[in-house]
Amino acid sequence: MLSNHLQNGMETARLVWSRLPNTEDGEFDAIGISKKSDGSSVESLDYEVIENYAYREEQAQRGKLFVIYQVAVKWFFALLIGIGTGLAAVFINISVENFAGWKFSLTFAIIQKSYLAGFLLYVLFNLLLVLSSVYIVTQFAPAAAGSGIPEIKGYLNGVDIHGILFFRTLIGKIFGSIGSVGGGLALGKEGPLVHTGACIASLFGQGGSTKYHLSSRWLQVFKNDRDRRDLVTCGCAAGVAAAFRAPVGGVLFALEEVTSWWRSQLMWRVFFTSAIVAVVVRTAMGWCKSGNCGHFGSGGFIIWDISGGQEDYSFQELLPMAIIGVIGGLLGALFNQLTLYITSWRRNYLHKKGNRVKIIEACLISILTSIISFGLPLLRKCTPCPEADPSSSIECPRSPGMYGNYVKFYCSKDPEYNDLATIFFNTQDDAIRNLFSAKTVHEFSAQSLLTFLVMFYTLAVVTFGSAVPAGQFIPGIMIGSTYGRLVGMFVVNFYQKLNIEEGTYALLGAASFLGGSMRMTVSLCVIMVEITNNLKLLPLIMLVLLISKAVGDAFNEGLYEEQARLRGIPLLESRPKYEMRKMTAKEASGNQKVVSLPRIAKVADIVSILRSNKHNGFPVIDHARGGETLVIGLMLRSHLLVLLQSKIDFQHSPLPSEPRVGARQIMHNFTEFVKPVSSRGLSIEDIHLGSDDLEMYIDLAPFLNPSPYVVPEDMSLTKVYNLFRQLGLRHIFVVPRASRVIGLITRKDLMIEEENGELDNVELQSTSVRARRRDKRMTSAEVEDPLLNGLLQNHSSSRS
């Protein structure tokens, strides 16, 4: 009877699960990068404002009250992002700590009777957690695999990767992180928390999730990618602030590592969001101190207070500290290269065999990790406890069922502990706290530290890239603190000074490995100071970070840049390549034929062009009275699809409906042209037109962007690169050299707010070349831009 009920329940659960779509309007490849139905996996974002007539008409109707309202909403959303990310981090950490607490408590209780039974329970507990994590990722949220930082970095760089900001990705990231971290894998939850914060911010930016009926009309305020980008930046900073309880470090992380555009107004909102996260986390931890959170205690939110450790350092210690920086650069670069090779092999061979292989792989890694973490301490002899220090609250050994410093594991005598089990058979947070701890000289032997370093380094390399949410901050800190403490042991034995703490060198080792792998400097330096609460070590942390980054840069790029390139994310770095100095815009654009549209386009011709190519932007041409061909603007593919679907702008005549462009009434509002975030948007296959519709015409003038960015054909590609990246563009027109100049804008011309006689005292002279001076500025209708003449002869094809 019981088996029948169990079988029926499993079948019902399987049926409900099968009704959930495997992806959200698309398929995902082996490493989590999505592919849409048209075969493309990434698409550029429109950070440029499309100033068509629908946009200008909407802006004209807005007053100062709306501007104030929009600014207030941005700050309100920053508040919601901080609260949401903080609560998500609290939930993840409480869940992980409780799962770990139950696991170790049960294991310690059982091994008092049988180590074999305790080992089986330990392996099974970890296996179930990891299985739940990989199952959620492979079957429900493929984009939740990995840390998510390379994908978010690509999004903020202008690359729209389908699926990374879905609501289901947020759910998969939260619950997948609980399973993978709670299952004891060699990974952390800090990278996934950055992705979690970005997903929460994106959901607020688009007004919720319409697919899961969690949307609200009053939240749908931001209708362009630029405002959504700023919200995602706030989410990234909030994720770091929640993971490390480091609000300033979160702001600097967003500035240094993930964003490509930064403004002073954005910095204020990012700082406000990080401050809100700190308040939420601190409030939650204060509530948990009264015993409301089960096994969750001082751990979870990573902070290792070593303010009572080493207070000063001598000049002789700088050499071994510099050596730590070199080791961190070498091991960090090696880690990046090994993970790149293994991830590439997974993508090209292993993960192409389907989700079942991904699940089996993650389960095998879980079993291997459990065997090593449980089995290696059994081979290590126990160490007698040191003499008790009245000023220290550390107990040696820990009583059965407890974990922390001086873990008693497979020890025959009572006052003994197992130093390898103190690192291995422990949560990663507590293991790092043990390695950073002061007043614990000779707690670990060199043999145990070296064994742990080799095995954990190997596990971290193998685990990275599996189909579970995985961060690399904590494994990096574990690896670095291990060899840092190893160097500290030799320094203590060599100098024979009482004020040297091994934990100080462990901290420097952690900073050096993160610097050698991730290549961060300023933000990582502040994060390490915030999580250790020791400002005196700031110069030393700066030293090892500079050395480790310099050594690592000599071999390869940073971890996130390498993984972004492997995933096919076309990141535009801050500096152009050296070869671009010798190239021009014309050479980069090539000799391919430009696909353009006439101002009055036939519907059948538009459909044919959209079906025959995948360009996302098309120059629109018109003919002047003298027969000269002029380019009047840029038309986006997504806007064409909106016009084709609505059909309200179709007309029978191939002539403009009104003699003046824009004089006609616009039957669309700007909201209709906004691309949705949580879906792939319209495609030409979604639009059904009859034979009569195909014979109609559309006047594109009211809907195109009349002022696209233009560069001359002989401009160096370096300048084009800087213009494209700094402005966040999607298309640039390449045109022949202009024949005449109608004006030149200087700083004086841009200071419009000070026009009322205040510029007379400014010693700036305009060098504008004009045919004649006018008291009034020329309107846009009076200006004809000759730079766009001859575009069809030579310029680039407007690809995304």
C-alpha cells in the first residue's frame, strides 16, 4: 500500500515537472548560453536612445513632475533591490548553514558508534543535495549554472544573452546554490549571489515576470535598456555586499569588474543599495542570534575578524610576503588555464551528450569530494592539544558533534584533535576562519596543509564548470589561505618572533590567489579589509595584490574574461587592440553590400528583407528634389516587426501621407517599441500577413532614428572602438569624407544652462566655421547633414 502511494506521488510529481518548459522561448547549449530559434545566442542591447517621433512626442508631453517621479522611482527601486537581495542572501545562508549543521551533527553522532555508517550517511547527504541542485539547473533553469558573473559582465557591456535574467533563473540560482554549497562541493555562493542580485534588479526593471503572472503595471516605468542596465549594476553591487557584508567593496566591485559605463548619479544609487543590503543582513543576523535560525550562527555571512591578530610587521617580512604574491599569481594563472581547458572539453564533448550526463557528472564529483574530505583525515594521525590559554575562548578538542577549531576526528585519546579534519571535515566558512585564526600557532602541520592544498586545488579545478551554481571566491580564499599559512609557518620558524601570526600570512595568501586568478585590485583590497576588520594590513594586501596581478597578467587573462570568451560573449574591453591603430573604419566595415530600405517601403519588400538576412538595423534612404540619394536615418528590425504586426500604419499610396515628416498623427506610443527583457521578442515567423497586406506600403519616417552616429571612412578604428564602447552603441554609420562644414561645436556651445549673459566672462573662444552668424539657433528642420551623403557607396552593414 505504501509503495503504491509512493509510486503514485512520484508519477504525479513527474507529470507536473514535465509540464514545465525546459527553457524559456529558447534552447541552451552545454554551458548555459542560450540559443534562440533563429540560431543566434547573443544579441546587442540598445543603450542608445532611439529619438524617433514617437519618442519625441512622448517626451514633449512630460513635464518636470514626471522627471521628479522617475528619479524617485529609481531610488525606490534601489531600495527594493537592496531589500530583495539581502533577504535572498539571508535565506541562502540560513539554508546552507542548517543543512551543513544537520549533516555534521548526524555524522559526528553516528561515527561515535561506526565510522562506516557515518561515512555512508555523509556521502548520501551530500549526494542528495548536489543531485537536487543539478536537477534544478538542468531541468528548470539551465542559465543558472556557473557563477553568472561573465554573463552579467557581458550584459552590462552591451550583450543581451537570452535567459540569464529570467525569473526561473533567479529561482534556480537560489535553490541550486543551496544544494551545491550545502553538498560540500569545492565552490562558493558569492558569484551566484551577484547573479541573484542582477536577476532581482532586472525583474524590478521590467515590472516583474509576465509569464508567471507576477507583474505590476505601476512597476513598469523603465522602457529602455539604459535604465535597466543601471538597475542591474545596483543588483551586482548588492550581491557582493550581501555575500561579504562589504558594502563599499560591493560598490567598487561593480565599478571595477562588471560595469562598462559609470556615472556619478549611478554611484550614489549603487552605494545606497549596498547600504540597504548591509542593514538587512545585520538585522537578520541580530534576529538569528536569539536562536531563531537553527544551526545558523556567526558563520554563513563571510566575515573573519582578525583584528586581534598581528598588529605590526617588520621590514624582513616583506620578502616572504612578496613571495606569497608571486605564488598567488602563478597558481591563479594556472587555475585559469586549467579551468579553461576542462570547461572547453566539457562543452565540446561531455555536455553535448545531454542532461543525463551532466547529472551523472555532478553526482560523481560529489561522491569524490565526500570520499576525499572524509577519508583523508582518517589517514592522518591526531595531534595533542596545546596548552589551554585562559584569554582564548577556543576549546580543544571540540566536544563530539561540534565543528570549528580543533576538531576531534578518529582520535583514540581524549586531549587530541585531527588538524586535517579541522580543514576538510568542516564548512568552508569555518575552515577559512580556522586558517585565519590568531593565537593558534602550530595548529596545522605542514604536511596537512600541503595535502589539503593539492587535493582542494584539484577539486576546485574539476568542480568548476559543472552544471551547478558555482562561485570561485571561497575556493580561491581556501586555496590562498592554505599556502599563505604554510609560508607563515616557515616565517615563524625562521625569524623566531612572538608577534608573527600565521593567520596574517593566510589572509595575504587568500588575497594573492584571488588577485592572480580574478585580476581585481581595488575592490578586492577593500573587500579583504572589510571581511577581516583589520585596516592595519591594508598596505600588505595592496602589495600582494599588485604582485599577483602583474605575475598573472604575464600568462593569461582574468578568470571571468577567459570564461566569457569561451562562452562566446563578445566583450569590448576598456582598451582597443594595438592592431586597430593601423586600421580605418572603412577597412573594418569591409566591402559587403549594405541592405537599406526606402522611406516609403512596400510591405512585401520589408518581409523579404527580414527573411533573407538577420541584420538588426537598416539605413533608410530618400531622394532629394535634385535626384540625390540621402540617408534620413536608421530603422531597427524590432521596430519593423512591431509595425508589421500592428498593420495600422499600412497605406495604399506609395507617397508620403503628409508633406512634412512628423506632421501626421502617430498612432503608436513609445512603449510599443520596447523590447521585452524576459522573452526573445517578435520574430518574422510570428507575423502573419495576407496577400492584400503585402501589397500595402509603410512610411518609415516617423519611426526611424533620424540622428544615428556617423564616422568618416578614414577614421582610425581605435577612435571608432572608443566611441562605440563609451557610448554603448549598437550601430555606427561609416560615410565618405564630407565636402563642407556647416558648424563646429565647442564647450561654450554646450553650456546651454548658462546662456543668459553668464558666458561673457568665460574666456572661451568659438572657432566654428559658419556661413553666417545667427542670433537664433538653427532648428533641426533647417539643417541638412551632408555627412550622410553617399552612405550607400561605402559604409558598414548594420549588423548587431
